[in-house]
Amino acid sequence: MPAIHRALPALRRIRIANATFQQASRIRLQPSAAAAASRPAYQLRYQHAEAQTEAEPTTSASGADHAPQEQPDRPQQKIKFTADSYPSLKRDSRFKELTEDDVKYFKELLGSESAVIDGVTKDAFEELDAFNADWMRKYRGQCRLVLKPESTEQVSKILKYCNDNMLAVNPQGGNTGLVGGSVPVFDEIVVNLARMNNVRSFDEVSGILVADAGVILQQADDHAAQHGHIFPLDLGAKGSCQIGGNVATNAGGLRLLRYGSLHGNVLGLEAVLPDGTIVDDLSTLRKNNTGYDLKQLFIGGEGTIGIVTAISILCPQRSPAVNVAYFGLESYEKVQQAFREAKKQLSEILSAFEMMDGQAQKLYAKANGARLPLEGEHPFYCLIETSGSNTDHDSEKLNTFLEHVMGEEIVSDGVVAQDESQLQSLWACREGISESSQHFGGVYKYDLSIPLPQLYSLVEEARSRFESNGLMGDSDDFPVMDVIGYGHMGDSNLHLNVVCRRYDKEVEKAVEPWVYEWVAERKGSISAEHGLGLAKKPFIGYSRSETMVKLMRQVKELYDPNGIMNPYKYI
Ligand SMILES: Cc1cc2nc3c(=O)[nH]c(=O)nc-3n(C[C@H](O)[C@H](O)[C@H](O)COP(=O)(O)OP(=O)(O)OC[C@H]3O[C@@H](n4cnc5c(N)ncnc54)[C@H](O)[C@@H]3O)c2cc1C
């Protein structure tokens, strides 16, 4: 990568990213033990950065010692059962309770000890807990049976049996979902797809990947990379989440700006309906205008109408030239200006534009004992990524852009990654926020689509709300530590996180339904990319009309007349 300082001698304030910010980011995605137990050791992108940075001592521009600081201990609070946290939720009495005979059937069907975690005929509490508890440590079910099929036929037989016997089912991928959809509420059987993890085919010419639903996103991307392609989705949990889970949640992520949503990229899928019917729509065609596009119902269906067992997806060519820049800015107005300029000047090579407020970056640094890339404090930060096919061409464009935003004082300070490890370290500052937000006890997460001009006002209003109602403060007396805002600026998608020392009903009451009303008044969406799950189910009316909800219920009843699929959630 050419040195920007040589290309831009006038821009003294743009410092080339160097070892100074490559402090050890100690953050780790803490996947459920369920995912950990059943997946290869793929790690988050920012963990890769850590490995590189810990190996080499770092020196700051000012000569200060950048040795990693002690990471504060993370309090491990006991997770309450969802049924206790939400006493208004009652187990549906139509569902049968599991018996020894049921377990016997599943053991014979799956034919392997490791494919069944049986808490019905024996004590498997510890092992099951990993599948019962969600990533946020907010929801905890009471499932006593986990099934891990390894073929579509096994999934079909499992669902048929469950449907015939009125046994409720909770499909589960990597269990990284953020709305409580991936774990049971009561004693639903968890059907975990981790053992269905084969790539079925990759077409070098078209870039179409066909793979089992249980393939981990990182693994899918690595496979595409071997063929010079890229998986069109990327997100902070890529080391644990599964492509079936991604499709089931219609995950958005970091590069939606460039590659678009899964509704466009997924070309076909294979799924199993509750009655055991295998839906083979694993098309690899880009064009197929023959009737209703029913696969779209499974994309974002969150396991409520069937289990996705395989997908085919269009993977774009991987860009050989990737640049990442990280800026400090003095106001949200400037962030918007920078975004406008980035679109104008970087146009087709712009692949990500992420916004983080100062509090989000401070929290990231605090949770990880890390030092941020820029000296001094800035109210806002942006991360811009470009991906293109010609290094010289892209660098020239980026330099012109940098010259402009620095010259016009749209950005106050910035760094540009010079190599892969710096690039990873800059990304870590963005991707590490989600993990950091729940590091100190808990987090209430709101994932919202809001028109860009109003997007950040919500964070400011939420902050003053917690300040005035006495729930937020510096000591342990206050449940709320801070309110942070960050997100996919390019998609008008704000992540509002209420960072807590502990989960507290008063906090929830202060923010809900206020936050949804706020968003609805501005015609936004109460869930931009995380879905509905259990957390957002009661609030769908803020984003969807009665007619839409009625139509959705009809779809649910048509596909899952017994209501066994992921009950208590979605709609
Ligand atoms: C650090 C971190 C960063 C994240 N960043 C983003 C982000 O940028 N963008 C984003 O959109 N999300 C993000 N998420 C949320 C989460 O990673 C995504 O929702 C992901 O797509 C979930 O995949 P999973 O395999 O973990 O699914 P799970 O969490 O296991 O399940 C999620 C839902 O899908 C259903 N499901 C899972 N697999 C299947 C299947 N095969 N068939 C049918 N239903 C199924 C489950 O029942 C559940 O309702 C992030 C999460 C974390 C922890």
C-alpha cells in the first residue's frame, strides 16, 4: 500500500497508522459453549489482530508506553430463566412434555451419542445450559434435549416426529443472535445445525457457493477466498455464527452497503417444514421468474416456519486492493458530511462506512485495556473501507478524498492502515464494540433504522432520559453505566446500546416503548437487522401495519399449523 504521507505531503494531520494503535485488544467473542463445543477454532477478525499485536512491542508517536493494560474483570452474573424474568409468558399447554420414549426415538434416529444431549433421562444441566443461554446473557431457557442432526433427512424425521407429537422446537445456529430468538423460553427441543457443516460446491465462474446451513460464516468466507471470492456478508460474530442462522435472521452486517442484503444474494435454499417436507429450492439461477419467490419467507423467518438446511449464495469477486481509514470528527453533522463526500468521491470502491460515537470507542478501550488509534478525544469516529481491483486507482481516489475532508476540516484527525495487521486493528475498534457493550454486566440493545439526519438525536435523548431519571451514573448504585451509539451509517442503521452493570426492569421500562415510539414517529424500523425474536415481538406494530402482521400470521399458520416452530417469538 503506498504511503499516504508521500502522496499527500500537505496533509500533516493525517498520520499513517502505525504500531501505536496496535495495542493488545484483549476482547474475545464469548460464544456460547454450545457453539464453542461444536465448531472449529475460527476466531473473530479482531482476535487475529490481537495475535499479531501481542507478538510485537508497540511504540506510540509520543513515545509513551503502550503496553497492554490490565483488563478489568468481567462480572459473571447468573442468568435468570426467561420465564422468571417475563412472568407474563406462559408455557403453551398444547405442547407435550418429553418422555424417555421420545429420547429413545431421537437417539436411534441420530445414531450417535454426541448427536444428542439428553437431560430427560439423565442429569445434563451444565451441558444443556450452553444451549439454553443466549450471547447477551439475558435470556435462558429450560430445554432438556438438544439434537444435532447431520443430514437434511434427519432434520426432516426430527421435525415430523415433533409435529406429530406436539413437541416444540427451537432451531439454533451459532447462538449469536441478539434478540433472544436462538434459545428456548421453556422446554422446547433445541435442534442445533452445527454438525451440518459441509460446503457442497463452489462454481469458480459464477462465484456461487452451495453449502450446508451449519457452515460457520468465517469458514464460508475462507472457502470463497480460496477461489478469489468473498462471502457477501460480514459481521463481528463471523467466527461463531452459521450461514443458516445468517439467512434465518437476514443478517445485515458491515458490507451491506456494498453487496446488498441476503434477500438479493441468496439464490436458493433447502429447508424442512414442520411436517417433515423437504423444500428443495436450492437453485443456483440468478433469474427465475416462475411464481412466488417463497425462499424469501425463510430469509428473516427466524426459524418460525421451518429449518434452513442449505443455501446457495452469490459471492462477488474478492477485491485485491483494500484500504481502511479511521477518523475523528467533531460533530454528527461532520459525520454526515464525510459520508456524503465518501459516496461522492469513493463511489464504486466504497465498501463500508461505519460510525462510532466517542462513548462507544471509550467503552471499547476500557473493556479491552486498549488504546485507541487517535490521540486525544473526539466526539465521533468513522471507519471507511474501500475495496477495488486496482491499488493505484483506489489509492488515488482515497487520497483525493482524504485531502478534501482534511482540507475542508470535515474530519479532525485520522489514520490510514498501511498493512493487513493495521487494517485488522482498525476494524477491531468497530467490531469490538458489541462485545464491549455487555462486558460490564449487561446491555439493552436497540438496532434501529432511522433517517440519517435524525439518527444520532436518539442517542442524545436517551442519554438525557437516563440522566434525568437517576438510572445512569458512575457508581454501582446506578444500573446504567452509559448510553452509546454506533452503527452502519451507510445503511442508516443505528445501534443504540444501554450499557448496564446489571439487568434491571426499571431500565427496560424507561427505554421501552419510548424508543419504539420515537422511531415510529420518524418512520424508521424497530429492528434493522437483528430481527424480532423474543425481545422485539411485542413491538412489531411500531414498524408494520395491522394488515402486514395479519398476513404474516397467515403465513405462519399455513406453514406451521401446530405452532411448534420457535414458539413465543416473532409475531
Ligand atoms: C459480536 C456480534 C456482532 C454482531 N453483528 C451483527 C451485525 O453486524 N449484523 C447483524 O445482522 N447481526 C449481527 N449480530 C447478530 C447475529 O450474529 C446474527 O443475527 C447472526 O446472523 C445469527 O446467526 P447464528 O448462526 O448465531 O444464529 P442463532 O443466533 O443461533 O439464531 C438466530 C435465529 O435464527 C434461527 N435459526 C438459526 N439457524 C437456523 C436455521 N438453520 N434454520 C432456521 N432458523 C435458524 C434461530 O431459531 C433464531 O431465531 C452480531 C452478534 C454478535 C454477537
